[in-house]
Amino acid sequence: LTSVSAWDRFVDEVDRFVADSLPQAVIDNRNSPLETGTRVMSQELRLASPTGGRVEYLAGVFLLDHESDVSGVVTLGPDANRVFGPAGRASGSAITEFEQTTRAAALFGSATVNLASAWRLTGGVRVSYDEKDAWLSHTSMNGNAAFGMAFPTNVIGDVSRDETELTWSINTRYHFSEDVMAFVGVSTGHKTGGFNSARVPAGTPIEFDAEESINYEIGVKSFWLDRRVLLNATVFHMELDEFQESVLNPVTGAGFIVGNAGSREVRGLEAEFTVLPTERLEIGGSVGLLSAEYTDYPDGTCYGGRTPDGSQPGTCTFDGSRPAFNPRWKYSLTAQWTQPIPGTALEWFVRGETIYTDEHNQIGNLDPRGFQEDITLYNARLGVRAVDGRWSVLAW
């Protein structure tokens, strides 16, 4: 029986920065140190069976209580006239207040059946309940018309949501030998929905829905040539619904809020290897091939300059497009040589590596200005260390 109890309190957060990162005092954004913070308490109990029997099990319960409070004030600075016109020098401030309480509970369990000495079957299930109660208010005082458009008053008041979800997994693995194991698995996932605390115009939805996923995978983990070669590979297919993605705040054009970016499919291959040609030389690497596309996202946020063509007025369709942050190829290659220093308990080593990431977009609405060309990084290091690993000195 295992018990895990946790308590965390984070208060007195003070942030002060200029929104455009320039020396001019345009906007001062400051959180109240007395009203901004987070308090979290959680408790988990797990009961595990003895190992080595025909059936092994794990069962447990998880409880969470989470409170968040945010109180922020945005104030115009003396140089705000360049942004908000000649009247921008007038005093103007905008206040955001957000309070949220989250309570969650879950029951979970899994069982492994040892069908044979080399064959195992495992299934698991989790039932989760989440409840979120929040209060949200955005107000503006003084300023001018431009300031009011950038920081609109929007007193939302009390909002709440709750959800109950069942997730499960099942996988089987077979050991062909002590060094070679293959596996097949299916699992579902769930990420709870919530509320955005960022300022948006009245009538703009602040709530985002839960994200659901199902993942299929098959792979192998293995050693070869007297364990001088390691090779692992996995092929997977994942389907995600109501994917939670950060999008630019439609009011300010800067800062991000969370929205649901429809449905997508992600398929790919991941593999890694390590080779020890000699006692001193180690070579390793990895490769990832990824295919991803929106399968149902007909009403996304258009980037500036794109003609709306979505299912709803003012929206854009992304069906068939490749989502952001999904490069087709990624790979790495490393090599390290280690050499003892005669007559000492020291050794020196030299290491080099290259890491490649294919081209991809880095903005959720696929704005062409967010396109990133392929990137190749080259790293090297040279060092000396104690053979027992207690210390090392290196240049990189």
C-alpha cells in the first residue's frame, strides 16, 4: 500500500514588464502580490499485488483540490501616445480578476496476466471526475477610445463546468528472448477543458472543451551482438479530437489563449540505436518520421490577410493541412570517444552530435510568417572526469 500526499502554495507573484519589450514606457502590466497565487492539495492511494504470480494488479484512488487566483492591472505609461494617439497620455488602466477552484477525483486500476513465461497481457481503466468553478471580470477605467478597444470591459461573472471520463488501455508484449521484446498496444487519453482568463470582447467564448485521443502502436525493444547494439522502434497512429491549441488573442494580437483546433490524425515512426564498436567508442542516434493533418477543422481562426473560407462567417478551413509544430523528419547522430589517462583515476572524452529538424510552421493558424526553415544543430564537447563519476570538467 502506497500513499502519496502533496501540498503546494505559490503566492506573492509580482510581474512587471513592458508589453512591446521596448524602452518606452507604453504599458505597465503588474499582478497584485496579495491576490495572485495557487494552492494545490492532492492525495493518492495505491494498492499493488505481489509480483511474479500469474496475475498482478494495481488499484488506486486520486483526489485533487486546486485553487488559482489572478489579479492583474494594465496601466498606460507616459509614452503610450505613439500607440493610442495623442490622447494616450491620459490615465488609463485595465483590471483583470480571475478565480478558479478545481476539484477532481479518479479511480484507476490495471491487471497483468502472465499467459506464459514470455507472454504478458495488461489492461487498465481509469474513471475521472473534474469540476471547475470560476469567476472572471475584465474592467477598464479612463483612457481613450483606442485604449477601450484594446482593453474592452467584459464582466463575465460565475462560470462552471464538470466532466466525467472513462479512459482505458490494453497492451500485450512477447519476449522472444532476454534481449528481444515486441509489443502491441491501444490506449485512450483525456485532457480536461477549462476557461481562458485572458481579456476578450463580450460574447467571445472563453470556455474550451476537453481533448480526447486514441493511440495505436506496435514496436520492438532489443539488444544484439552480445548487447553491443541497442535498437528500439515504434510505429504509431494517433487520432485526436478537439485538440487544445494556443492561438493568438483576437483582441490584442499578442499573447495566447487556448482553443479547440478540431480533429487531427498523427502517424509516424520513431527509432533509436546505440552501437559500441569498441570499448572506447559509442555511437548513437534517433530518427522520427511524422505525418500529420487536420481531418475536421472547418472553422478555425484566419491569419491576417487570408480570405475566410470556413463553415462559419469569418472563419477558415484547415481540413487536409499539416498542423503547426509537426516537422516531417527529425534525426540525431552522436559519437563519443572515452580514453583513460594512464597512471591516474581519470579519463578524458570527446563528443560530437548533430540534430536535424525539418521545416514546419510554428503558429496555430498556419500564418506563413510563422514558417520555420529546417534547422541543423552541431554540438561538441571535450572534458576530463573522474572514473568513479564524482566530478567532471568540460568545454562545449
